[in-house]
Amino acid sequence: MAAPPRLRAAVAGATGYIGIQCVEMLARHPHVELVRLLARTHAGRRFSEVVPGSRVDLQLDPGLDVDGVDLVLAALPHTVAASHARGWMASGAVVVDMSADFRLRDARTWSQWYRLDHPDPELCASAVYALPELPGSSLTDASLLAIPGCYPTAALLACVPALSAGLVEPDLVVDAKSGVSGSGRSPTMGVHFAEVNESVHAYGVDGHRHKAEMLQELRLVAGGEVQLTFVPHLVPMTRGILATAYLRPRPGVTASDIEAAYAEFCDGHPCLRLDPQPPATKSVTATNVAALHAGWQDGRAVITCAIDNLVKGAGGQGLQALNLRFGYPETAGLQLEASWP
Amino acid sequence: MAAPPRLRAAVAGATGYIGIQCVEMLARHPHVELVRLLARTHAGRRFSEVVPGSRVDLQLDPGLDVDGVDLVLAALPHTVAASHARGWMASGAVVVDMSADFRLRDARTWSQWYRLDHPDPELCASAVYALPELPGSSLTDASLLAIPGCYPTAALLACVPALSAGLVEPDLVVDAKSGVSGSGRSPTMGVHFAEVNESVHAYGVDGHRHKAEMLQELRLVAGGEVQLTFVPHLVPMTRGILATAYLRPRPGVTASDIEAAYAEFCDGHPCLRLDPQPPATKSVTATNVAALHAGWQDGRAVITCAIDNLVKGAGGQGLQALNLRFGYPETAGLQLEASWP
Amino acid sequence: MAAPPRLRAAVAGATGYIGIQCVEMLARHPHVELVRLLARTHAGRRFSEVVPGSRVDLQLDPGLDVDGVDLVLAALPHTVAASHARGWMASGAVVVDMSADFRLRDARTWSQWYRLDHPDPELCASAVYALPELPGSSLTDASLLAIPGCYPTAALLACVPALSAGLVEPDLVVDAKSGVSGSGRSPTMGVHFAEVNESVHAYGVDGHRHKAEMLQELRLVAGGEVQLTFVPHLVPMTRGILATAYLRPRPGVTASDIEAAYAEFCDGHPCLRLDPQPPATKSVTATNVAALHAGWQDGRAVITCAIDNLVKGAGGQGLQALNLRFGYPETAGLQLEASWP
Amino acid sequence: MAAPPRLRAAVAGATGYIGIQCVEMLARHPHVELVRLLARTHAGRRFSEVVPGSRVDLQLDPGLDVDGVDLVLAALPHTVAASHARGWMASGAVVVDMSADFRLRDARTWSQWYRLDHPDPELCASAVYALPELPGSSLTDASLLAIPGCYPTAALLACVPALSAGLVEPDLVVDAKSGVSGSGRSPTMGVHFAEVNESVHAYGVDGHRHKAEMLQELRLVAGGEVQLTFVPHLVPMTRGILATAYLRPRPGVTASDIEAAYAEFCDGHPCLRLDPQPPATKSVTATNVAALHAGWQDGRAVITCAIDNLVKGAGGQGLQALNLRFGYPETAGLQLEASWP
């Protein structure tokens, strides 16, 4: 399908951290015109009044109905996008959803993990899981794109190259470290500066919700059952996720085999970078890059993957997905270079 | 042996982070009199002049010879304590060494990991690895106490309860996160605020030196061969280590078995705390406590252990060891409550 | 008055940051027995369950009535202590109030600044402003001690030595920088880690409430009218306040005169420390010390004062005040040495 | 003068923080071709190898001689640019110097502040102080542009609007707060994470070197003598400077007069932003914007100015200056929107 000269886009949930990221990037996107911002909080005010440092001057609209747009980017709480996606699509819009609502193909699995009834279970099967670097990913015909969570993006990119090449046992350990913005913008005790600073802790030890989509995609890639232990940690920084994956190589597999698999995987993907040493999250801050390192210690592969949780882990991946959906250059409107320090 | 009314103590390497920690704690210890501070850097100045916020007014002496002390706490670079320990002991002092010089019983193993000749290989076998909570640890007759590294303290306390009870396979993954003070006080690019802040990264992926002592002690505990994958990470905080251990339970072992083993292990140890949720490092800052949590995820045990790297991971453990060596209450001079936030 | 062997103390508002600080310090105070903790939030649970790292095992009681205690330390929102102080005093307790309720002698002034009716205006005049280092401060007969705010403590200690000696014009500029815990433990957007980290900003530019008590005390000290410009700033750290005071010396006053005045002022006060260079807040973290530096730049005195906002700026000053009230050593139960780094 | 189609540019001192910032911005500048990177450290390696997250693949050259370039951006230690500027200019290049070497018109004043002989005193008078928003600033004919320091940029933009309008007394107090990257990339104890984090302190109380250029420019603007008290503080953040200026209005001047002066001053300057509340430094991170707020407290004007010290305070201002010098749009290649959070 040929892309229209400039897509008219709406962002729903525009004043959360992921929404803000989407708005700022779309405002600079060469092929998109930002026409509507939806946000219950602050409705009636201008975006630049409520987001420090922004120059986007659109007014924030209450409600979630859109009309006359080609594209809705949704950064909303659980079930809200699921309740509106059908309507948005009926009005002719492609939907890029940043929530978990459409990431699981099976609505019953979704209900088990999220302990809610899914508002539109039939839509789930038609959504496309939009991690463009996954083998076989194709977004060109999708009307409903489910953008992966930040943790799954980092964990999958760390594990899939070895797993899809059949080099490692399907029994994976992923230890992830996230900055605080991954918890969203709502103030809670868990994001209070004084509670978080100068501290690190694990959470979700018995099973974080993001594990569901990781298992779904890992099993597809492995073509069979996969065991995964995934433990997230909160780190005193604003942005960034580092996933450290511990993979047991199959008999006979060497460190060089692993390295070669990651080099091959990264090749041709403009948003992947293979580093000669373990990447620091700061080296990808504000970029849509996932930086990978393939290491080895005494017979176990140790893979690290660093992303900016709000860019490659959310809004940036949304833009990358819409670029692919509409035939634009994959990195249009995206930044690939970090600003050090 | 009966303890003298007040031990006369010297600290060698008094102005590094571990040395400072030792000095401040010894100055408040009810059974110790601090009589000598050795520090090449700043020699001739008073301790309180070079350590902000200190009220310890002793002069810093150059050189490393001591006489007439009952106790030397050494916080020195590799090989320096090893070159002086024999002399200190000959003069009648008990030596509490915070470096890695005497942690490995076998000097040849030491040389392989540290790529240096050991200055006094014969002494290695007579040193006692001073992690008091290790099963069978006995410090009462020791003249040379090798205080474990900060990473090994956290990693061993996370793994040993399950391993020593025979509940898990001897194939361990430990992912550790450390604050920056673990790198010492010397300014390098790797500890520059602007390089470290707002970032997290792995290092030593192919094998950190502290792994040697971990393997030595884990094998003793397991009574056989042990595989360990240990990967340290640098986190933007000053103090604290969190070790997350991923342990594969033996067939038939349940989550309750694991929990019970950790509860039993912690029982009776005043410096261990078993938490109902994964501990934050801030909850042990400035204390000699190791906080543990025994979790479980889909058939794998997930153990977290939080310590203050400069206290339970260094100087505090040194005091705990000397308390046990001289028959004082185990926690004399040590703080057990954190100051929140 | 002779102190009872051990004071029975209650803390009201025990689970806010100031309350926690009071509880932890009182639990270690040699002359106090902590008998009641009052906290609406978490009522029914044990203190150690809701404050990470604590070993204080008392139950949290709802309500604010106390009986049979010698001492109430109150760390409550505006007007709550003012509504209960009369009752607490009637039951025989000395009240140490950490809120602003009794800091202003004139209830009408209080109402202007806090835009509320004062619940017990008559009590205001009988309260004692408890900054022990103020010239003429006497706490021995007080039944109601109003502990200064954190900003006023730092600002007054920076200005009073020069002002009370008549060395500077009564036209003061104080620029203050505070850590985030000064905003309290309630989660708001203003303390969200991601909003606060990697940023500094001014607030209250048109007049922070703490200015009222500063003016009250400065005028007393100066014996006349005083102009003060006070601007607070939020800094990405948990604890600490640094006040930088810009003072215009009277004609003929030299840098040495200023230095001498600060040296004389600090002399004999165990919680004051005069530093040869501008103090870092970290050098007083967790201590009850106010560190001062008296500098000079081209004819203007530049005074810096660093405190821990939760200790010398709140709970620690409360203990210092009760020590003086009951005739204990001024620093009983207080820490004076920082733990570097 | 007509600009060439694409300027050929060299960056000298390319691997320090200011140099890195210049390289990354020039690499994206629409009218510049980056052709040479000079850096003694790391000479022979590629820029992207030594700067994490960069995609600039040029090799780092030793030495400081350039030929065939239209433009040299110099980010070098004191005196190095001063020793080479004449040669660079002789070869036909316009020199944009980020150091202090050419900021003072009078080389003797320079020598007094920097305690060094100036390598090329005669050049000083011909350099142009390149703060484009200063009244009367004209860069179109300059061959040697001295980019202001980060502190002077923030302090001058805070003071000049009121001072140049004659609204305030020429007796100014500026309290500045800076992130750590302002100290440069060389590792020293003063930038060690563990020393800096969770702390704030003043320095240079008796007179920071940047004061010299502030006085020079303030006196030009005021048309007479100016008194300035300037005190910098180190804040635990990577980037950002906040200057808080305390200005005494002349008799009869009102808060509205002050506000109007700042509004008028900002009008038409694309890199200035006048905020309705005091700006947070995070709201300008990575942008070339100086955000201002004009406040008032009991008869004193309180002005805050927030910049990114490496962008508007260094490299970004360098690009802005070269844009004006060569007739490009003032903000070509510069980012004006921050990425929140």
C-alpha cells in the first residue's frame, strides 16, 4: 500500500511518559502530522504547558474518540485501548498500541496474567506483535500493532538470536535492570525519589506480567516449549533497561558460534548494535537502538542488551513499526546516536 | 583466650573507602582503642582533615611498620598486606586483612587469578576465610583473618543455605549489582560521576577475580565440584550490593523446602535478616546486616541478598570477625538498623 | 529539674520521614524508653514491617491520644499537633513538636502564612522556639518545644553569628538547596524520581512559609527590622540542606572579623563545626552536626551551612532539645560523625 | 558574506565532554561537513570506538595542525587554543574557541585570573565574545569567536535583561548550581561518583575564574562599574546549570517592570524561553535553550536561568555562533525541545 503524503496522527494518553515520548518524536517525524492529543488529565490545557521543555502547542482533548486520522498511537492504562481499538479501526485508522492489551494472541492467557476480562477478545488474534527484528516479523498489512513491553524488547533481543539459531537449551534466565520511568508517571511510594535513590531491589520475583509475552514469542522462535526465569530489578536512574541473559549452550556450541549468531542477527537491522564490550544503558539513552554484547563465561553464554525503555522499549519502537507499516525508511524520525555523557 | 581489656588497633590503608569505614567503626568500638593510622597518601596530616565529617584526630603515618598493637586491620592494594603480614604477626598482632591476598588457600590459584607472584605463599594455608556465617566457620584461634570480598559475601550468603542443605544442583548463576564505592577511592574514568550516573552496565563477563574465592568456598560447602556463572554490574549508587542467585532445585524440592532452609540458616545469626520480600540495598545501608529473601519462580529458586559493600562486605565484617576472634559479642561496635530513607 | 531514670516517650506520626528518624534515634537513646508509636497509616502493623531496615518492633496505634508518657514527639501535618498539644501537656507530657504549628509566637502571623485558623492560638506564646544554638536559648523550663524547620535551621545558623555580632547589614540573601526527603514521604509528582533526578530548580520564589520563622528569629537577634530574601531549590539527593548566605558587611568589617565571629559562635556548641572550606552536605549525613564555613568574596561575606534535613533539621534537633530540657548531655543519643562516602 | 555550500570543519579536543558534544552536533548539522577530529588521547582510534553510543566513524588525529578546513571548533585546555589560533586563522579557518583563552579582551586581566602568560596577547582584542543574545552582539565579521563559559552564559542571561534596561542596582548576587560534567572528563577525586553523589557543596567562594568574563560583559552592558558576588555549587547530576540571580531594583521599579524587561529581552531570540515558573534544568537538557523566569520576593527580583552546560553553555552555543557567523538560520543543527523525563 502506498503511504499518504503525510499521515494524520493522534496520540491517546499523551501526557504519560510513553505518550510524551510519542508526541515529541511524531512532532519531528518527516512523514507525520500530529493533529490530536488525547489526555483526560490536563484536558483543555496545551501540551507545552504540562510537559516541561516541550514546544508542541496542541490542546489536550478529553475523551478518546478520534475521527479523520490515519493513525492512533495509544499509550493508555490496561483495557482502555482494548475498548476503543475496534472503533478507531472502523474509522479508518491504523492502531499502534503501547499497552499490553493486544500483545497476547490468546485473550484467555491475557486474562490469566492481567486478572481482568479482555474488552475485545476477538481482536487479539488479529493484532501483530510488533518487534520488527523478530525473525519473520511483517508489519506491512497490519491494522493493529501491539508494541512489545520494555522488558520483553530487551529480553527477547538478548535471547532470540541464540535460541532461533538452535544454539542454546530452551531454559533461559534473564535478569533485568530498569530505570524508574518504566513504572509510569503516576506518583506512588515506589517511585518516590527518597525511596528509590541509592538503592536497588528485585521485584516480581514470582512472575512479572511481561513474562507472558516473552514466553509466547520465545516458544514461537524455538518451535517448542521454553522455560524462562525472568526477574526485574529497579535501579536508581530515570531511563534505561539492561537485560542480562544467561544461556546454556547446546553440546558442542562454542563462544565463537554464539558471537557469530549475534553478528548475523544484528546485520541489516539499523536499530541493533553489536558492541565489543557489555553496553552501558547510557550509550543508548534517547535513541531507538538496542545495543547487544555476546559474552561467554566458563561454558555459559552471557548476553547483555541495553535499550532506552521509553524509546526502543516503547514510543520509538512504535514509530519504527509505523515506518515499516507505511513503507517509510525504518528509522525515519528516530535518533540513533546517544549524547555522551 | 581471654581478651585484653582494650585492644590496641592499627589501620593500614586508612584513607581508602574500606580503611575509612574501619577507622570510624573502630573509633566507636567499646573494646578497641585506635592507636595508629597508616596511609601513604596524606601522611603527616590528621585523619579528620582528609576525611570529611570525621572527628578522628589521629595523625596519618607513612610506612607500614607497626609495633605494640594487638590488631592490624589492613585495607591495602593487592600484595601489600601479603608482604607485611608475617612481620605484623611476629610482633604479636592479629591481622585482619580486607584485601584478596589471603583469601585463597592455594597461592598458585591466587597467582593464576591475580597474575602476580604471591609475596608469602606459605602463609596462605594458615589464613582463615572469615565469613562467620559459613557452616563450620571458627575464628577463635586465627592469627590471620582473610575478610571476604564484597561480592563473595553477598553471593555466598545467597547460595550457601540451599547448597549446603543439598537442595539445589551445583550449577549456579549469580547476577550482582554494585554501587560505585566498591571500585575504591582512586579516581578513574570508570567512577567519574558523569560516566556512571543514569547508567547501568555489566563488566567482568568473562570472569571476575572474586569468582575464585566463591568457587573455593562453594566447593567446600557442596563437598564436590560446583559450576558458577557470576556477572557483576555497576549501578549508579554509592553503596550497596545486591546479589540475585538463580538456583535449580533438585528433583522433589519445593519452594517451602527452600524457604525453610534459609530460615534455618539465618536463625541465630545476628547479622542475617530474612525478609518476606526482596530486600532493597537501602534497607541495609551503613549496617552490618545481610538481608536475604528466598523466592521461587516456576520451578527455580530466586534468592536475593543485599549488603552494604563497605560494611558487611568489608570493614564491618572485619569487626564482626575480630569480635568473634577475641570473644566479644558478635555485633559489638556494629550498627544493625538502617536509617530510612 | 532532675530527670526521671528513663523517659517514657511516644512518637506521633511515626511513619513519615521525620517520624521514622525520631523513632530510630529514640530507640537508641540511653535515657528514653520508646513506648508508643502513633500512625494512622499502617495502624495495627508493626513498625519494622513498614520501615525497611528497622528493628523497632512496636505496634503502630491509630488515634492520637496518649497517656502515661513523659514525652510526645510529634511529626504530624499542619494543625494536628496544635489540636492535641494541650491535651498531651495536661496528661503530664512534654511536647516536642516538629511541625510549624508552634514556631510563630503570634497566631495571627501563623494564619497569614499558613492560610488556616490556628487550632489553639493561646498556646503559641508559651511555646519555645528550640534552636539550641540561638543566643539566649533556654529550654530547661519548656513544656512545649517548637523544633525549627529544616530550612530555618540552616539559614539561621548561617546568618545569626554575623547578625548578632552586628557585623552585617540587616538585608540578607539566603539561597538554599535541599534534598527530596524534605518534601515528606507522601508520593506526589514533585518527588517522582524521574521528574527530580538529573535536575535542579527553584521554588517558592515569591515567599516560602519557612520565611516567617526565619524573620521572627532574625529580628529578635538583630533587635530591629530585617530584610530577607530566601529562595529554596530542590536538588536530586535524598538528604541534606545547604544554605548559602550572602551578607553585606557593615563599613569597616573585614573578612577576619567575620571568621572570628563564626569561630566564637561555634565554640562550645557540640553540634556546630566550623570548616576551613565550604562543607559538603554529605559530610553531615545522618549526623546532628551543622557544618559552617565563613567565606568572603570582594567585600561580601559568603556563609555556607550544611545540615542533614531529617536530623539537625528535624528529629535530631528534637532529641538535642529534649536532652537540654531534661538535663541530659546535649548530644546523648545523637551521632556526630558522618560515614564517608 | 555568502556561506559556502558546506563548511569543512575540524574539532580539536574531540574526546572531552565539550568536544564530544561538538562532534555529535556537527555530524548532524545540515551545512557542515565534519572532516577532521583532533585528540591526543586515543589518537589513531576511531571516534565511535572511544565515545559510547556514537556513530561518527572518523579517525582521531594527534597533533593540532589543520589545513583546508573552513572552521575549527576548539575544546582544549587553557593556552592550547591560544597557541594555535593564529595559525588556524592564517590557513583560512574561522576559529570557534570553547576555552577561556580569548574571552577577555585584555590579556593582562586574563593573566591575573588564570596565572599564566597568554600565548598570543595581541589576538585577544580581535576576538568576539560570542553570546549572541547580548545586546549589540554581532558575529558576522568575526574570525575568532570566544564562546562564553557555561557559568557566564547562565549568569549573564539572568542579569543582563534587567541591568541593560537600567532597572536594577549594579550590585549583583548570582548563586549557581552545576552538574558534574562542567568539570570536564578527566577523572579526579572531585568528580568521583561516591564523593559527589548525595551531596551538594559550594566552591570557588573567594572568586571563580569565570567571574572575570562576567564582570567584563556586565560592565559593558551597565556602562559603568558593577559589583558581582558569584558562587558556584556542585550538584549531583551530569548536565545542567541553574543560575539564581538576586537583583536589587532601583527605586520605583516594580515586579511588572522586571517581567516586562525579560519578556522584551527574550522576544525574537529563538534560544531563549521565558517560563511562567522557575525552570528545571531537566527542561533544557540536550537543548540549546536558556530558560528564564523573572520572579520577585519582597522587593527583590529573583531571576533563574537554566541551561544545559554542554549545549547552550558550550558546544551548542558554538554552533549557534557559527550559524550567525556564516548566515545560516540561527538554530540550524540545534535541538530546542527537551525529552521529558
